[in-house]
Amino acid sequence: FGRPFQLFDTVDSTQNTARAAAEDGAAEGTLVIAEQQSSGRGRMGRGWISPRGKGIWMSMVLRPSVPIHFAPQLTLLTAVALCRSLRRITGLSIGIKWPNDLLIEGKKISGILLESAAEDERLKYIIAGIGISVNLEENDYPDELKDKATSLRIAGGRKLDRTEVIAGFLKEWEQLYELYREQGFGPIVTLWEALSVSLGKKVRLITPQGDVAGTPVALEESGAIRVRLDDGSHKSVFSAEMGEPL
Ligand code: BTN
């Protein structure tokens, strides 16, 4: 992975650049990286601040031969690979908030955005977008994000070499992807659960069908989170925002 490699100074979003490359037939593993994005995208239609040279803003082209409903598994796999590689490099205790945010002491340091293109229920390609706030400083964040977001530099007190961070991530990602292709999603679930900060705490889940209060207890093979409700029953939640602990 990371071959071929396309490095840009400024793009609107590496998601768009990688998508155009995929439409042109770019091979699996093609990696698009930008020093800066003028309109970086987050999940749920939000933006993503991507100041020049301070973070890792990149998108990978994936062409897995799995049906479309397996795409969430790749988001979770990517979160595990990122979390493990960033822990190794920084020594910081980084956790995964379902589905794919990486947090240090409750503050977000990285986010993942998977966008897919399908044809007749088969995946044509997936664009896995990864944003890592590596060397951002306090004044790079707008006031409304200061309590919610941080960077590896702020949390760990030292500037990191971005190339080393990318190399560490790609190595971990390749190993997990191979494990996934050989053994399916089961081993990834186990690794995900060990890094999760979402399990066992009662939260409000904001789903497209309305709010649900409950305690996430496990990750399911589908990528859904299994939530125990107050009446003791269980529910699988596929898509939601996790609110504050209750
Ligand atoms: C989120 O947590 O909401 C997902 C954030 C994903 C950000 C990355 S940065 C590289 C890629 N290009 C984008 O425009 N977004 C993703």
C-alpha cells in the first residue's frame, strides 16, 4: 500500500482526488496525500480542518472483492490499524470511539471517512479517507473545537515526523488487511474491542431513526454495535453518533 503514491500541495479534498483516480482505474493501494485541503470533509456532512503541513490528510483506493454491506468492516479495520500504529509511535493511550474516531482523554485526534462506489450490489471501489491531527497547535483549532479535539503534538508534547507516522500506519494496515482476507472479520472484532472506549458506558445514541439510550456491549461482525437497553433487551445499531455518557 502507498504505491502508487500521489502527493499534492493543495487539493479541495483528497477524497475527490482519489475518487477521480479510482474512476480512471487506479490500482488498489493507490494513496493520495495533500499538504493542505481547502475543503476537507468529515462524516455527517461536517468539515475537517486541514492546515498546511500540520497533519496527515490522505485517501486510499481499495478494491476489496466483498459485497457492499461489508464496507463498514473496513472502516473498523482502518480504525484498529490507525490506533495500534499511533499507540506504538507515540506511547499515548489512544482509544477508539465507535465507529471510527480516535480519542485521547476524550478528545478527537483522528477521523476516518469511507466513501464507496457500487454497481449491482458489488463494490467498485472504496475511498478510505484518513485525517490525523499530528502537529497541530492550540491556535489551529477554532474555539468551538478546543474542548473536543487535540493533536498528537499537544497530547504528547513533541513534534512528530509525519512520514514515520504514515509508514507505521501502512505497515499495520497491510497486516490487518491480510488477516481480514484470510480469516474474515472475527480477529478484527477482538482487536477492536480491546481498543474501544465505547463499550460498557451508557450513552445516548443519535440515530437516523431517533435517539436511543443504552450501553454498547459488543461489536458485531456486521460492524454494528450491540446495545443493551434499560429493559434488558438488545438492539443492533448500524449508524449513529454517540453522544455524551449518561
Ligand atoms: C470524521 O471524523 O468525520 C472523518 C474525517 C476524515 C478526514 C479525512 S482528511 C483526508 C480525507 N479527505 C477528506 O476530505 N476527508 C478525509
